[in-house]
Amino acid sequence: MFPNLEEQQRKIKEKLAIQEIEGMSGNGAVIIKSNAIPEIKSIHIDRSKLDVNQEDELEDLLIIAINDAILSAQTTQAQISQEAISDMLPPGLGSLKDLFGG
């Protein structure tokens, strides 16, 4: 039913790798940039928006921003996967939502 499944998986991974995802916390005090695989690409800490000597605060903001980036990446993964699977379905079958009553 799914010809060239390995090729489709490779294409999905390529799309995920080029997606730009951003997680943020503390009104922009901490910004995490990643792709949708997810792989963290950068961490930016705006020292003017927090006291970096407050280790607990910085750790909490990092966790929140990382989790935000991961959640965004998961949402993007689901969208890209849904599109790829819908593209593989024979014409006239609609989407996975139609198939599974979603």
C-alpha cells in the first residue's frame, strides 16, 4: 500500500531537519532554537532580562524554553507526517482523519 516507504521516511526526515522551531520563556529571556527532529541548534540567554546569578531561575527558564521547543517540534512532526501519509494514499481515499474517523 505504501510504495517507496524508505524514500518517504527519508523525505520526512529532511523536511523535519530544515524546519525552524523556537521555544521561549521569561518574556524572551531564554530562547531555544531547534529543528523538528528535534535537535537543539542554539540557546540564547538575554542577560538583561534575568539575573544569571539566580541559578534556579535560569534552570527553570531553560527547562520551560526547551519543553516549549520540543512541543512545537512534535506538532510540526505530526503535521509533516500527516501530509506525507496523505500524499501516499491512493486518490479518493481522503485523509487519515477520514480513514480513522478523526
